[in-house]
Amino acid sequence: MGAVECEKSIKHIIEINCLSEKNSNILYKCLLSDDSLKQNEMFTRANVSGNILKIELQSNTCEDIRYKAKNIYDYLHFFFKTVETFA
């Protein structure tokens, strides 16, 4: 009898409350156009509603979710530091 593989998908949603709708739209466009994030499949989808941006992460392992979340949080930190610098 062969080993049975479990296909368990883990989802994690990061919700960002931006200061303005303008910032959330800029961040949304940056996320969607970032080739590195796309190539490494760092997030499954993102959607924006007003000043709220939601980013969905999905994987089969908790370790991979943590890795993706850390990368997204690093990206967000860089984004907001940049916005702060040029504001």
C-alpha cells in the first residue's frame, strides 16, 4: 500500500489599513507589478477597497506561509518607509 498525501491548503490574509485610498491604490499597483513577488508566488491575490488592502497568502505548509508573510511584511515596511520619506 502506497503513502497517501494530504493536500491541505493553508490561507493567511494580511489586511493593511492605509492612511488614504490613494496610498492603498499605489501599494496595490506596486504589488501586482512586482516581478519578484510574482515569480516567487508570494501571494495568491490582492484586493483593495477604499483605504483597505487585503493580501491573501496560500501554501501547503506553515513554514512556507511564515516565509511568504515575512517577505510581504518586509515589502510593506519598505513601501511605507519610502512613502514616509517622500511625503
